[in-house]
Amino acid sequence: MTTLRWGLLFMLKYPHVLRRVQAEIDDVIGRGRLPCMADQDNMPYTRATITEVQRVADIVPLSVPHRTTTELQLGGYVIPAGTAILANLTAILNDPKHFPEPEKFRPERHLDERGDFVKNQALIPFSIGEITCTAARWRHQGKENTVTSPVKRLQR
Ligand code: HEM
Ligand SMILES: *[C@@H]1O[C@H](CO)[C@@H](O)[C@H](O)[C@H]1NC(C)=O
């Protein structure tokens, strides 16, 4: 819900993005039916927009604390067993190495020169490692796209 709210906010703030998403929805889905997950592959701009909303919304900034079960070495540090570990997702989602001008809301950064969607390995709103968000694995099974549907209903 939080990401959805951020998405609607960005659509209001950047009407040119909303218009491009709407145009793509009109093109690919039309008005006679609801979106389904299979549409995603044919809607790179909408997908890039949702991805950019997730990046900028950054709704779980420090992920969820984990704890080491054994001593380990990481980047030259020895981390004892039982150490609490927080992944700073904000730092990664705003790393200019991966996202130039990270403070800008720019869906195009997730598209290549042909307009195809590109997955950025640093786009990790659901955290990283063995244990991540359970819901992130369901998205492939979903029938209705929760972001596209409300935007579709904003149509004139
Ligand atoms: C865009 C929305 C969401 C974001 C950005 C998000 C992000 C996260 C993050 C960062 C974690 C911590 C992973 C870790 O342990 O390092 C997590 C865990 C989890 N999330 Fe989400 N989440 C979202 C939506 C949801 C939804 C809708 C559900 C359920 C309906 C959900 C269920 C869970 C569960 C069950 C875990 C615990 C996984 C585990 O410990 O095995 N999440 N989520
Ligand atoms: C996480 O990273 C951000 C951006 O680099 C930084 O401002 C913030 O202080 C970091 N948080 C923690 C707890 O280190």
C-alpha cells in the first residue's frame, strides 16, 4: 500500500510520466479488460516507472535485522557469531554508481536505448541474500497488476 501511494503521488507530480504510462496501457491493454502479469513484458515504460517508484519510495530503508550464526569474514572485517546485521538499502538504492543522479525520479533509467526494460542488480527494495521479502516471490504468480489497475482507472 505504501508503494502504491508513492506511485500515485509521483503520477500527480510528474504528469508526463502518467501520460506515457496511460498511453502504454491504452496500447497494450486497451479499455475492455484488466491488466494481467503477462502484459508486463509488453509494457517496458510502465514497468520502468513502477521500478523507479520502488527505488525512490525506499519503504524499508534498513531492511530487517539479521544475525550471524557463525563467525565470518567480509570485506576485510571479522564479524563474530551473533552479530546483528542491517543492510542499508537506502545507500544502495541511491548509489550514484548504479543510479546516476539518484535524487531524480527518472523511469527512463531502467530502459535501454531500444526502450526495453533493463534489470539493475542494485535495485533491491526487497533486500538481498538468502532471505528476502516473501511477497517478492509471489509477483510472478499474481493475476492482477496492483499498480497498473488504479492508473488505468485514472483514464480520462
Ligand atoms: C513493495 C512492497 C514491499 C517491500 C518493499 C517489502 C520489503 C521487504 C523487506 C526489505 C523484507 C526484509 C527481508 C529480510 O529479511 O532481509 C521483507 C520481508 C518480508 N515481507 Fe515484504 N515487502 C513488501 C511487501 C510485502 C507484502 C505485500 C507482504 C505480504 C503480503 C510481504 C511479506 C513479507 C514477509 C512474510 C517477510 C519476511 C520474510 C522472511 O523473513 O522469511 N511483504 N519485505
Ligand atoms: C544509510 O545510508 C544513507 C545514505 O548513504 C545514510 O545517509 C545513512 O546514514 C545510512 N544509515 C545508517 C544507519 O548507517
